[in-house]
Amino acid sequence: MKISDNFVCGLVFLLLFGFSFQYLSLLVKVPFSLIFVPYRQVNMFESKSAVLKKNSDFFKGQKYVGYISDVEPDKVFLQSDSIFNFFSAQYAIVPSVLVNDIDEKYTIGIFYKKDFNKKNLKLVKKLDERTYIFEEAK
Amino acid sequence: MTAFLGFLYSIITALFFGFLNKEKEFRCFFAIPLGFGFCSILYFLFLLTGISNITIYKIFEFLLVIAAAFVIFTNKNFHNFCIELPKKISLPLASANLLALMIFLKFYINSPLGNWDGFRMWNTKAEFMFRDITLWKNMFLQPHFLSHNDYPLFTPASVARIWQYAGSDNSVFNAFFYLILTFGIIYFVYFTIKHFKNKKLAMLTTLILMLTPAFLVKGAAQCADIPLAYFILASTVSLFLYFEKEKNSFLVLSTIFAGFCGWVKNEGLMFFAIFLAVTGTYFFLKKYYKKIGIMLVSAMPFVILICIFKSVCKTPNDLVQGFFVLKSYTHLFQAHYYIMIIKTFAHMFVERFSVVFVSLALMLKGFFIPEKIKTPLILSGIIFILTCSGYFMTYVLSPHDLDWLLTYSLDRIILHVLPLFLFLYALCLKIGQEDTEN
């Protein structure tokens, strides 16, 4: 039996339609979101870094900025949430480089617990409920 | 508005440089990677000079555009300065294109700054190259194991350059850059298969790639994987054109695209080396020593560029370091590494690339390889197999936790070679040939 090109084309279209059926609703959802949803403001990377980015002048001239959080320093790069917080802060303070210690002039603190341990750092500014800027205690 | 115009100018400038290639039919789709690649190198070299005034760069690039325009309009080979776009796009292709665009935009809405890798590795570096161009080298002080400081700078430099013209690091601009690359590669596949085989097969293959969500999602993820796939495909297509037209300019173009692969990612360096080794060996066996010389001369600027970059970043490659320091070569004798890679590949392919199985239906009509494409097809097939083997061995020899590495990178690795695979596969098929029943 000879198979025609049209048969193969029809079969491919049918299979692709089957695979893509679940995405058809996007034809309505995506334009709606683009127009009516403030998607950039609610994005986790943007929202997290935006608060620090607004205050990035604070770190001007600082090659390194410290980092402190609820997570133990040796586990900062072992937990995905912690890595995310670290790099969101890094993104915001470019060209300064964020380092996982508290020995720099300024230190960014990201805390989820209210009774956090700020060690011997002096609070300079509270940016939001979780984000703080500390200064090295003299 | 000014930002948008600046952004448009950056795109047009990049494409203009890419238009310097002669092949009318593919000019537009060669122009995208060539132009952006060339501009990213220019931007990187400018940052290396340490000049703090970005206006100087913009004036320099403008002067180069004038020079490029002079070359184009005074060269008789470029008298037909136009591109060929489909006069009438078929309904299935147009519908699929719309759906693919929605899938791309959906992921963009979810992650305007790119996915985890796109944000952490590529866009953060772009920020360093954009915000204070005198301190851009600070990017190499980030924790290496998460930022991969030794990865070349095609995407960060391209994105930062676009932001410079736009005057803002608004995520819309970088997303649009990746949109151009993602859909550029899709239509590049269409035009190349149409050129070497026929329109029907081109449409079917393009539809499969266009409706592979993993491909579109990784495009919107703003990682370097889609650009790398584009350069790999462009290099291969240029190689086919070289054998078809027997013009050295295509051999030069093919080598340049392979060189650009090394400028996109470390994995691309492997492709670059394999490309040079395979085509070099072929020409050596055929005793075409002049061709080897042409290739080496074309490859040299990229070798120098990559050496300059590696000396600037001063960061060791984790694979090389793992091999010698952590003695990861011992993995070679441990079977469970091989089994885990094969199992994860099979699982991931079924889970994330199931649409590609539709391409099996194209085999129903059988295979037909025209005589004129046999040589480049064999060479490209060898390059493809060696590249895949290289990726496999990279996993085996990696000093990182293999399970974690496979979970977070294997799908991206598959994407590097997926367009190339579909292109080579389509060239072997019989559908749409004049001697078949239509």
C-alpha cells in the first residue's frame, strides 16, 4: 500500500493538534495578562530585587557588600530559597559584589523570622518586612 | 519612547552587520546570529579598553555601520539588497506561530527576567556590563560554582548593549532579543529545509519544532542555550551551502558560526573544536590543504577572542579542575554514571520532548537522500554524533552531583542539538519529493 504525502501531513497535523490542545486557552489568557495583570511587579525576581535596587545608591563605591540571613552562612548556597534571596540581592546591587560574610562596611540582611540574630551589626535602614541594610559596628 | 527607539536601533544595527553575507535566501536568518554575535564582541572589546564614556562606543558602531553600508552598496554582488520572506504563510504555520508566540509569552509573563539560570547566570552578568562599565569585571568575583564565571559573554554582552541603546534595563528589551532568536531559528529551519528538500517537509518539520513547548520555554528563559542552538545550526547550514555552491565564503561563514558557538558557552567550545577537527580531517584526506588554511584563518580571531576572555575572567573551568584535582576520571569506570545519564535522558525526552515523537510519522514515506547533499550530511552527522558523545562524557566526568546536574541541565543540552537533529533528519526524508505520491 502506498502512503500519500497528504496522509502523512494530515497525521502530523492531527498529532500536533492533540499535543497542543492544552495550550489553546493561552490565546485568551496571555493577551489578558499582558494588558491587565501587573506581571512584572508580582514576579518574584523583580519584586525581590526592586526594593534593594531602589536603594542601590547606598552601596555606591563599595566593591563588596556583606550578606546575612536566617540561614547559617555555610548553608546559604545549599538551599534553593536562600540561593534565590542571595542572587536577587546581588542583581540589585550591581556593580557591587555580594559576599557571604558580615565583614564589609554594609551588609544586606534578609530575614523571614522576626527574632533574627543580627549579630553585632548596626541597623541602618529597614527596606521592608524582610530586607534590611546593616552597617559594621564600630 | 526614546528607550524603544534606542532598542530598535540596536536591533537594526546588529542585523545590518549580519546582512554583509551574500546568500539572499538565508540572509535574514544568517543576519540575526551574525549581527548580534559581531556586536557582542565589539561591545566586549570596548569594555576591555576601560573607556567610561558609552557614547564613544555608539559613535564607533555608527561609523562601522556607515562602512558596512558602503561595502554593501558598492559591491556588485550585493546589488540585490533584499531578503526573501514567504509571500503567503500557510494557515497551519500561521496558527502554530500564534500559539507558539503565546507559549513563549506565557513563560515571559511568569519570569520576565528569565528563569533561574537566565536570571542568575546571564542577566546578572548583563547588569554588570550595563550599569557601570568601568566596574564590569566585578562580575568575575561572584561565587563561581553558581555564576559560572568562565562562561563566555555573547548573551550578557548582547543584552547589555541593547540596554545601553535603550537607556534602561527593562526586561521587555532582553525578552524581545530572545524572542528574535527563538523564532529566528524556527524560520531558519523552515527556509533551509525548503531550500535543500521541499516546502511540504519544511512546513511539517518547522511545525514540530514550533510546537515543542520545551524549546519555546527555554527561549523565554533567557539562557544561552537557544543562541547556541542557532549558531550550531547556522554553522551546519553554511557547510551544506559550501558543498552546494563550492564557494569558500560559505566555508568561512561556517567556521565563523562555529567560532561564535565558543563565544556563547563552554559547550559551544566543544562544538567549535569538533567542527574544526571533522571538517579539517575531511579536507586533509581529500588533500585540500588550502581549505584547511581558510578554516584556520577564519577560526583564529575566535581562538584569540576566547583566550582574551579566559585571561580576563581568570576562573578555572570546573570540569577541567574536577578532572585533575577531584580526579573525576575515576567516573569513567563506574557503570552507574552511564546508566543514570541514559535513564534520565530517556525519561526527560519522553516527558519534555514528547512532541518530537511526532516526527516519527514523517518516516512513513521512507527515506531519500539526494546525491548532492551526501557529503555534508555525513560530515554534519559525524559532528552531531561527536557533539552528543562529548556532552555524554561531560556528564560522566563532571565533578558535580550527577543527579542534580542532569535534572537541571539535560533538557537544555538536548535543545542545543534539537534544531540540528530535525534539520539533518528532514534532509533524509522522502516526503514531498516529485517521485512520490502526493
